[in-house]
Amino acid sequence: MVTVERATNLHRGELLTTLRAALPGLWVAVAAFVLALATIVVSLFGQPLDLVVSLAGLVVATSLAIAAVLAGGPIRTIAVIAAFASAAVTPWLLLLTGEPAPAVVVVLLLVVAAEGARRGVRAAVHRPPAARIPGVRVGPSTHPVLLANPRSGGGTAERVALADEAHRRGIEYVVLGPGDDLQRRAEGAVQRGADVLGMAGGDGSQALVAQVALAHDLAFVCVPVGTRNHFAKDLGLDPGDPVGALDAFGDAEEIRIDLGLVADRVFVNNVSFGVYAMIVGTAGYRENKPVTAWQVLPSVLGPEAGPVDLRFTGPDGREHTGFQLILVSNDPYRFTADSRFGSRERMDLGVLGIVAARAGEGDDFPAFAAAWWAGQRDSSGAWLQWEASEFEVRSAGPIPAGVDGEALVFEPPLRLRSLPDPLRVRVPATARTLGGSSSRARRSPFLHGG
């Protein structure tokens, strides 16, 4: 039997292992950055204005680099370009003041700092392979159909020439137009004789086509061209290689995974209520998620915010109210403070993962944060986490929800339940693991927006 003390020690050990892997790269990054700052100060000490502009450029470049890590799609590209441009201000000023040697040194040190930071972050977010869902080998599809959203992920499908590659492999490629009913197009593919249905799009679109495949007992293929691609990552696919995902239409491995059901709609990742549902339903969320979140949060969690009318029965059998956030996932997410944060280790457990959180008062949040970091049970009551086969949310009025990142509204009471192992999913034979095998950085499950 694993005691609480032993579990806490195991968690601390894993956390330290995660941080220890990142330390060499981060130490190199910090040391190189400090040396670059020292070189700039010494070289421009006699020109105060140039010194201030140079340091400001580095501050802006660092901020933009962080934004590039957090953002995705075209915003990331813009942030990277702007970061390079801001960092270039310093060597340019050094050259103008007749200091070519320090300019070269600063450039080299900044390159070393960037590479050290990249290696450190990559080491921290690397995940060992998770438990593998047993599958069976299957032959090529006889009538493969791939539906594609050309706007997903800022136009990823077009950038990687997905249509050309699909046609070369004999895959029928269906492009969604503005206003198209995705599920109706998928039903049309079934009527034309499709034996395997695929979707190239975000997680919300993946769920809609998966629901059609489930209804007709067809195998499903996920092609990651969305912004976040959380579903694909938990299937063991590489989001950086959407063309490679087309291998699943050929000789492949077929597995069965769980699905979640909210009312009569399937979800592959999660359904969020409260804060996140309000953010998703705000105009402009798709175009700029971080900015929209910061605009909405004060009105939801600030001192003037009203109560969130959500009621549910907790793991203790009592009715709970006053929680600003409820997350119901298709199989549980891991929320420990280590490199597996926000991943699902399995997608065949046949349960919903349920998390409810509230801001609390006084020392509630510090107590929760301290317990979470140490891997201990939270005694403040600000965080509830459990698993169940079904869950119900109650309210006096319509319930806004974020379903795999899509804003929807449901009538109360709203029932959610797990559908154990109903969906046949084909994955390339090389994608042998499930549950976060990708070494790319994970995002918070509250931001699973496809």
C-alpha cells in the first residue's frame, strides 16, 4: 500500500528529476545572457541613451520570446520575427558607435543563451513513453476519406501541401468551405462508401467527425493541423508532421479509445464550465486567446464579479456551489507539478476526469498552491479532483460550456458520461504509444482549443 508520505516523496522525486534535466541548459542561458548584458554595459557606458535603448531592446526581445513559446500559429511567427528584430538593436548600436568586436561577442552570447534556453525547456517538457493501448495491425483503407478545415491552425494544411499528398496516396480529400456543416459532409462521405474517415483540423472538428465514424462503426484517423492538437498528442502523434499522420490510411495499427458524451454531443478532450466557458464564448477568442483571457478574467474573478451559478455533487456525495471552474475530461488529466502536467496517460480507462476549482478567500489559494507543489492533498477545499463514469451540472438557467474549445450553451440539468472504448482509431505503425509521447511542450488542458 502506498502511503501519503511515500506518494509525496515519489512526486517530489519526479519534480526534482524534471527540474534537474532542465538546469544545465538554463544555467548556460542565464550565464550567457548575463555576460551579454555586462558586455553591453561596459561598451556603451559612455553613451547613456544608446545603453538604455539597447537594454530596452533586450527586454522587449525576451518578452516576445516568451510570448512565442506560449502562443501558436501566426502569432508565434510574428513574435519570433519581432524578437529577433528587437535583439538586433543592440549589435546595430554597437556597430554605429564603432564597437564591432563587442557587437560580435553580444551576438554570439545571445545565440548561446537562446540555444541553452531551448534545450532546457525541451528537457523539462520531454515525456517518457506512456502505457500503450493494445491494438491490432490492419491493412490499407479501400476508400479513405479525409475532411480538412483549410483555416485550422492558421492554414497549416495548405502550408504542408496536405491536399497534394492525400491525392498522391489515393485519399479522397474534402475541403470545408465557409458555413459548411462538417457532420453533414462526413455523412456524405459515408454514403459514398468511405471505410475510413479522417479529419484534418482542430480538436472540436476531430470530435464531430469521430461522432460520425462512431455512428457507422468506421475507423477514424486524426491528422493534426490545429493550433494545439492536444488530442493528437495524447494519441502519440507528432503535431509537427501532419503529413506523416496520413500513414494511418495505409498499413497501420487500430486501437480503441474512450469518448466523452455531453448531452448528445461527443467530446475527445474536455468540457469546461465557468471561467473558461466565458472566455471561449467571448468575441475575438479564436484570433487572440491570451489577450481575450486577460480581458475576461477580472470580470469573472475580480472583486466585482458575481457568483457563478453552477451546482454539482462532489466526490463526498454533497452538493457544491461557488466553484468558478469545472473541467470534465475524457479520461483523467495529470495535474501534478512535473513534466506530465496536462497530459492523459491513458485514453482507455472508461472514466471521466473531474476537476472543480474556486478562487477561495484568505489563505485558501496559498494553501492549495503549497499542497499542489509538494504533491500533497489540498485541505483548503479550493480544488476537488476525482473520477466517475458520469457527472451532472445543475443551474437555474442555460449553461455555457467550452466543448473541446468550442463555445456552446446547454439546458440544465446537463449530464456528461464516459463511453468506454467505442471508437476505432487508426494510427501509423510508428506511433506506438499513447498519452503524451510527444516531446513538444504541453499546454494547460483548460486551453485545449484545437
